[in-house]
Amino acid sequence: MPDQFFLSVVMPVWNEATGIESTLEALAPLRRAGHEVIVVDAGSDDGTAALARPLCERVVDAEKGRAAQMNAGATLARGNILLFLHADTRLPSDALPRLQAFMASRRAWGRFDVRLSAQRPLFRVIAWFMNTRSRLTGICTGDQAMFVRRDVFEALGGFQPLPLMEDVEFSRRLRLASRPFCVRSPVITDSRRWEKLGPWRTIFLMWRLRWRYWRGESPESLAQAYRSDVRNA
């Protein structure tokens, strides 16, 4: 039936051998419920694709870049709801009923609240600000496990081929269709990036990049600035 809830989880990966098995094993309940998981690999050389293959419906090869990978996975997905999940992010235990509630709503797209895996109080504060900002602005980042109705995704042409800010750019277009359906049950995303760079440095970096993006700077130059900052950490 066209209105039957069928979820496709699309996961872009690159050299995620360390954690890909546990990440996909956490999605086993969704697969047992009849939904699908598609892993899109961008030429990993650490065996990620081989580790993922027994734990998902299919592994797809694509050019490197989350936008291109997510579009490639969406093209092959069979679901009427597409959910884009990072390889270092875990869905909450009640994800399916929350997504069924979204399916019954009139919203075109949505996202989950996020929580960082580290236990320090500062990381709880960071997550609160991330979720509050998202709720006020209607902008979603990839860490929040964006989901969208397939027909809306196709009508908007999917993600733009940007090296950075593809999630923010797509959110801006999705807001023309509706405000996001915000799920308060949080996804848990690995705080390794925040811990590697340091929480305050990461906060300032992300806000600086976002400010430059809103001022009209190209995603290509922002990606170069991001890589430079990470390398110098």
C-alpha cells in the first residue's frame, strides 16, 4: 500500500571498520521489523564494506562525500521514509514508533534531538544548545539523523553536491515544505570529534563555519578551512 510505513536507513561510510559492526547490529530490530538498511561506502580501504555486508540489506559504492553517498543510497532505497544516519550515531530504542507518528503527521521531514556520548556535564549543555537552536531555526545537522518522505526528497532533488553544509542547505529547502517533526528521544552520537579537538575549540569552529556559510561563503572554502583546523588540532 502506498501509505504503508516502510523505512530505509541510508548510512554513508568511509573507513569505519572499528565501529561499523556494532553500529549495524544496533539496527537489527528495525530489520527484523521489515525495514531496510543501506550502507554507502566511499572506497574504504580498511574492510568496512566486507564487515557491513552481512549486517545490512546492501552495500553500495559511491564517490566520496556524504551528499553523493546519501543520494546514491536514496536512489536504491525502497522505503517511503528515508532516514540518513551517520556511522557513529545510534537511534533511540523508540525510534520506530516515533517515526510512525511522523508518518501519520502532515510534516514533510524531521530529525531527532541529539546527545553526545561523553558523560561530562559540558557535553549535555552543548547538546541542549544544539537541540534548542535546531528547534528554533528549523535547521538540522547530520548528527540529528534527518528523515524525510521519499516523495519530498525526490521533488527537491535530494542533497546538493557540497563538500560541507549539505545538511544545512537541504534543511533550508525542506523548510519550504514544512517545519521539521522534532523527536525528543535523542540519538547518541560519538563525541570523539569534540574530544579530539576540545569542546570549546569545536564549538567555536562550527559556529565560525556556520556564520561564514550564512554570509555566503562557498562550501568548498569552508571545507578547506575545516580540514585545515582538524589537521592542526
